[in-house]
Amino acid sequence: MMKIVRLCQFSDVDKLVELAHKAGPGMTTLKPDPSAQAARIDRVRRTIEGSAAIADQGYLFLMEETDTGEIVGVCGIETAVGLEQPFYTYRIDTSVYASREMHIWSKMDKLTISHDLTGYTELCSLFLDPLHRVSCNGALLSKSRFMFLAQFSDRFGERVCAEMRGVFDEKGDSPFWRALGSHFYRIDFHEADRLVSLGKKSFLAELMPRFPVYIDFLPDDAKACIGATHKDTTPARHLLESEGLRLERHIDIFEAGPVLEARIDSLRVMRESGLCSVVISDTHKAAPSAPHLIATGKLKKFRTGLIYTAPEQGLIMLTPAEAKALQVSTGDQVRMMEAYPRRVV
Amino acid sequence: MLIVRPGKLSDLDQLERMARSKGPILHSLPPDRARLQELILRSIDSLQNEIDYPGEESYLFVLEENGTLYGSASIVALAGQHEPFYAFRNEVVVHASRELHVNHRIHALVMSHELTSCTRLTGFYIEPEKAAYADLLSRARLLFIAQHRQRFCKDIFSVLPGIADAEGNSPFWESVGRKFTRRDFAEMERESAGRSRGFIAEVMPVDPLYVPLLSIDAQRVMGEPHPGSRLPYQSHLDEGFEPDRFIDIFDAGPILTNTLDACYSLRHSALHHLAYTSDVHGTASYLVCNTSASEFRCIKTHLPKQLSHDIALPTALAATLEVSTGSDVRCVKLNHSGAA
């Protein structure tokens, strides 16, 4: 029994819709709508085949239980955000107000609407069935995308980002929205979020603050939201951070959640992953090791799994069951990386 | 009889006494003898020189009765001679979305230099016991300007003290200035006294401030005059000044603006020929001034509702104005647009 992450296909529409039902209304990018999911999968097909424009390119991956074919998770990569609809973030800028004559030195951070992340590759749409949020499933699902980025780096630009869900109070309201967005948008946070998920984004540009906003003018509960992650999202954030993404200077314009970012060439996967050849043997049992991500090489047939075996001298020993799940044969090239960075003791 | 006349060096003691009396600390008299002396000297100098266009001049007037001073008011010919004059401009940003059926206005404060090349009315102070003469003291300056137009800019404004508590704490400063300077309002005012105000550019926000993000207390005092300034505030309204375009960057006190052409005292004042002196009976309040710069005198009196070109004034009043039969005097009938 093994879970693998693979690209989504047309035959997955029903399963994807079923998964979306489990995600609930909070997950605005995963709706239980068959036509919307079919359109998304078609976009993946056109992306793979090379007929989609850069603005339209995107990948959707599913986590599948290989024995049963059950779909338990989904995640995506958008090749380049903001090329069609603008991609808005707040950039945190620093200005210092100082006068030597008056012995004044005061650092004031401000939020400025930005399109800085235009053209960034985005990691997105991650959802794992709550029943399967155990062992390394979350790590496999999230990190499979890094294996894909490394394996097909010529399909992506220089930089990658990921928006993380921000902080909400016990009533489900965003203190940041209350203090800032509500003055400008005059609609409810969830209504605004819903419109964005429907692609009705023009109101963003029409209503957003055009001038920078000094953070010091916000109440404390709103300030505390800036760059902070919802507690349910914190493990996902740590996974991405372990791969080299960081909160730099960008946050979500609605709820101030962090937008993590990195140069693709500085990701851990670019340093620590490597290629090796598959050897299948049902007699020779490899020594157990720390979990490793293993990704197959072919674009359409891309699959990532997690095995507890380490490569040796450019070879990776797989059991026939593992080879079957990953759809590899002896002699195939695969990319491998330890699933978790080693702690420096 | 109360008169308004240019300040002179012998007024220094009394000016210092008034400057040290309790009152709003901004935009009135500096409680500093050396600075006061400098202001008087500059005023004397400005009045004596032939001036064809506004420059470094400033004019200091005092309200006097029988040798006792009860107030003072000044004019700065050009608000920013060597550096900008800073003010917050009230701007409205319209945010509209057809899709959401949203259309609303958001106020923002924008640091502006627009008032730099305007004439500034400033330094207004009046003793409470003579408050009834606030209009004389404040508006005498506009009669002076009417008589000596070439000395001033075509636009004019006046900054009045904003709301502050008895300790001198300003709610607007607490919400805005303090964030950028980390200083008390009074401390800031004291330390900046006598210095170039160039530091303002260094320490105040370069970006517009959205008003809804300011504290409620700060929003409430924007453009509100200090209780002690209601009378001059009303005098400015009577002159047709607009109160809402700008506010002070420190305490959000009102900055009232007008063009000289639109000032009531410039539109409605006229030169009259003093044909003879005699007792005059009238029911309308007038301000009357002479045509001299360095010996400027202005008084408030009652005259008939309708004045012909040739007028009469009582002998004592003519003497106070330092005019005699055959002189020209400038008169304006006082109006009161609101409750004074």
C-alpha cells in the first residue's frame, strides 16, 4: 500500500469533485463543480502538450492510494501568476523619518499595493483529506511540487511563491480586514473572497487603497495579523519553509497572511536532489533509511512517492510493489531527495 | 478707543507679557523676547521699504487702548520664502466599483506645499476681556492689504490653533505626529521654536494618510479651532475664507483659505474723502483705516448705512486715525455671516 502524487487527468473529474466536497466552502480554489474542475484539468492537458499560453499554464496534482485508486489530496502549481488578472499583494516597505537636528529617528513600515510577484510561479490549491493527515502524507503532497520544479525547471521562471492562509478571530472574521479592507471595500470579507474565487477581481483594483498605508495606524490586533499564519496552516508553512521559501516583504491584501517566496535555484531541492537509476529486486532487501522523495522523470507520467530507502552509488533499489506504484522499470532514471532536511546538530 | 497700529520696539515688554500668558501655544505669539523683537524689527523694516511684490516682509500689528496692548496679529507676505510651507490638504479619493454597486469617498490627508506662495495671516492673540474686538484686530489686516495690494500675494490663508487639552496635548498629534517623531507635542513645538522648519520635511509622512485609519479622537478635531480661536475663526468666515481645504500638520487646526479678490474687506471696502469733521450718527458698524503703511491706523466705529464718497468723521476719531480734512480713508461696513 503506497500513496503517490501524480498529474491529474480527465478521468479524475468525479473524484476531484468528491474531494472538493470534503474541503468545504473555505477552500475557494477547490469547488465541487464538475465543469470548473474539467476546465482546470483541460488546462493541465494543454500545459503539458505545450498549447497553453504562459498566462494560462498550470498543473494540478492528485494524491492517490495506489491499491484502491482513492484520491485523498490535491495540490497545484501555476506557472506564472498575474499575467492575465493582476496579482495583488501588499509589499511591506520601510521608511525612516529622521532629523539629526531634532534628535528624531523613527522607523515606519508601510504597506503598498504591489504587483511585484507578477510572473512568479505559484504553489497553490493544496488540500489533504483530513482522514489522511497522518505520517508523511502532508509532506509528500506539498513537496512533490518541488520535485516537479526541479525535474522540469525549464518550464518555470526564476521565482516561486505561495500564499498562506492568514489569521482569523474566533468568529471567523479577519481583524486585518476589519481595520483596513472594510474601509475601502465596504463589503464583508467572505463576500470579497468569494468574488475573487469567482474571478471577479476588477473590484480589487477599483476599490483598493492607492496610497501606502502606515502599519502604525492600524490597531494592534490587525498589526498582529501581518505575515501571521492561521494555526491550521502553520504545519504547511513549516513544510514550505523547510524547502527554502520565506516570508520576504509580501502579504495578502485581504487578511495579511504571508506570501512565502524564493528563487527557484536556491530551493533545497535544487541542491539536495539528484538523479539515480532504478534497480528492481524482490530478493535483495535495501537497508531502511530516512524517508526519501522519489520522482519519475517523464512529464505526462510524472509521479512522486515516498520510500524508506536511500540511493547508493547512483542506484536506487525498489521492491516490485514500489516500482509498480511508481510505474518505473529497471534502468529508469528517477530524481530523489531526502524528504526532510537534516537537522544540523 | 481701541486702535490697531503697527507694532514698535517700545511694545516689546507688553508683547512678551501677552506671549507668556496662557493660551494656545501654536501660531500665536512666540514666548521668546528675542524672537518677538525680531518680529517687530522686521515689521518696521517692511513698512518703511517701498515694496512692489511680496518677499521676506512680515507685518506685526497690535491692538492698543490708551497705551495698553490687548492683542496682536501679523501678516507674512509670502508664507514660504526660503522653504516650503507645509500643510495637510484634505483630499477625497473616490472608490467606485460598478460590479459591487459601491461608490464611496475616502478622505486622505496629503502633505502639500501649495500654500508656499500665498500670503499668511498669523500670530493672532487677543486678551479675553477685549474679545468683542476680535473682528477689528483680525480684519484690520485685510484693510491693510486692500490698501497695499502690491505687497501681497493673490492668495491668502490663515492658520488657527487646533484643539488641545489644558496640558497642551493634541489628539491629532497623538495619532499622527507622535508616530513619526516619538515626541510630545509641546516638546516638539518648544524644540522647533526659532529653528528652520525644514525638519518637518524630514520627519513627517511623505505618503497621504487615510483619514479612516486615524483615531476617532484625531478625526474629530480635524479642522476644529481651539475654543480660544472661535472669534478669529468667525472673522475669517465673515471675510469669505474657506475652512475645509487644508489643516495644520501638527494639531490639525483649521487653515482657512481665500483669494484676495474674494475677501469681503477687499471687495466691499472703498476709499472715501474726509470732507470735514463733525459728530456722526450712524447705526452700522464699520472698520475705518488710513492709507499710510508705516503709520497705519484702523478703528471700529458706527457710521451711516450708506456712505457717499465724501464723508465726515468726528474730530477725535480723525485724530486717532491721524488723518485730517482732505485725507482719504478706507471704510468697510462689517458683515456677520454667522453667529459671532
